[in-house]
Amino acid sequence: SQQGEEDPQALSIQEGENATMNCSYKTSINNLQWYRQNSGRGLVHLILIRSNEREKHSGRLRVTLDTSKKSSSLLITASRAADTASYFCATDAGDYKLSFGAGTTVTVRA
Amino acid sequence: DAGITQSPRHKVTETGTPVTLRCHQTENHRYMYWYRQDPGHGLRLIHYSYGVKDTDKGEVSDGYSVSRSKTEDFLLTLESATSSQTSVYFCAISEWAGSSYNEQFFGPGTRLTVL
């Protein structure tokens, strides 16, 4: 069964606004990763946060991790039309595999 | 799509026929994975490989087999295709870097339709 679950399933925002999505998971992890998938394409790695980290930034992306609540959030600031995509969290429990959630579909309106 | 190709990119087949999908990498990464993606389910792991001739099952392996005879190629075979195997299949690769890092790189996907 899937480890991560994203919330919300879909999100529609205006260009320039921030987008926040959450991921909850069930078991202990080594790290948690976020991926983006544009329509009809493969997934692209965005950012990784290790279990001993609480927050990480990469450009307009901010990721937080709360291991006590087994949850993570991805914030995209100042969204652009090009951010329209599906976003997936993936958990790495240290067993050579990743477990993906069902994803959040983000639509950025011009 | 960083040195990963999948073939074919699209395939339509009939129930009961065998189908083989190919993943080819030029990155010399040790780990290779096959996922299927269906609406509402995200990506689910079918099989993975941690070296030549070393493979293991994922969460949805029934009806699928894999082989890896060379570092660069990982084949996924549907032994007798069923309509429930209609899906988009993704191959991914990674290189284990220590005990806590496993970023995966994905191929472009194969859209398979079983009639």
C-alpha cells in the first residue's frame, strides 16, 4: 500500500499566489522527496529533505518535515503558469525503494 | 529525461498476448524500477532491480516479470496481458549514495492499452 498521501487532491490558484500542499505518511523514513509531473511526462525530482532536517529551501520551493506528526508540506511561492503540474511526495524508508502518494494537481490561472 | 529511454512509447494489444516493455539507461546507475501509474493511485512499484540479475517484487507484481541481463537494460514482461494492466508504465533509475539518499530519475513513460 502507498505510504504517502497528499492533500488536497487538487488546487487552483491565481498566478502570483502561493500554493501549499501536504503529505502524510505512516512509517519511519530516512528522507522524504517531492517530485513534479507535467502532463504526459515522467516525474522530475524537486527537493529532498532528510529525517533530521525540519525545513529546506530551493528557489521558490520550501519544504518542511515534522517527523513527530509524520507529515511534510511543500510551498511554492509566487506561482507561475509553468508550475501547473501534479506534485507527488515520496518516502524513502532506506530499503532501496520509494513509496509515492497519489499526488496533488495544481492549476495556476493566468 | 536524463539518459533513460523507454520503448515502445505507445502500445495497443489484445487480452492474453504477451507484452515486453524495455527500459534503457546510459547513466550506469545500479538501481532500476518499474512503476505503473493509474488515476487516483499515483505511482505503484511493480518490480525493481539492484544489480544485474538481481531483482525483487514491488507492491503490484502479480502478472508481471522482469529481467536484467545488462546494467543498462531492464525489461518488464506482461506474461498474458489483461485489461486491468492498461496503464502508463514508467521506468526509473537511481544510484544509492550512502544510507539515506535515493533520488530517482524517470523515463518518459509507455502508454499501454489492453483491449
